[in-house]
Amino acid sequence: MLMEGAPFVSEGRDVDGALADLVLTLREYAEDWDLGLGAAPNHAQHGALVGMVKRSSDAELTEWLKSGIDRA
């Protein structure tokens, strides 16, 4: 699974596995962003995403990600 417009990819045996992996990736990214990654010019624009990740439960993030899946 690839998150268009952002530097995130994930893998899984199926869509649910890939979504779970992507939620974990986003959680790790939010931690790294707080530890200084957010100061890097190529990551500074992801502040709103990081805020959403920090405020959302895993279930909420999964539903948000599902809403953007291109099923073409």
C-alpha cells in the first residue's frame, strides 16, 4: 500500500494487513517527527498529518485510510 503524496508505504498479506502496517508506520513517523524530523524541510509539511495521527485511535486511522483506497 502506498500513501500518495507522502513518504509512506506498507505491506501485508491482504488489505487489512497492509492497513495495520501503515497505521504502525504512521505512529512511528509521528514519534520521529516530534524528535526532530519535523524540522527537516522535506517533512515540515506533514505537521497536520502528524497531529491527526496523534489524536486518532488505530480504528479511526484505519477507517480514514480505507476511505482513500483506490479500488480501480
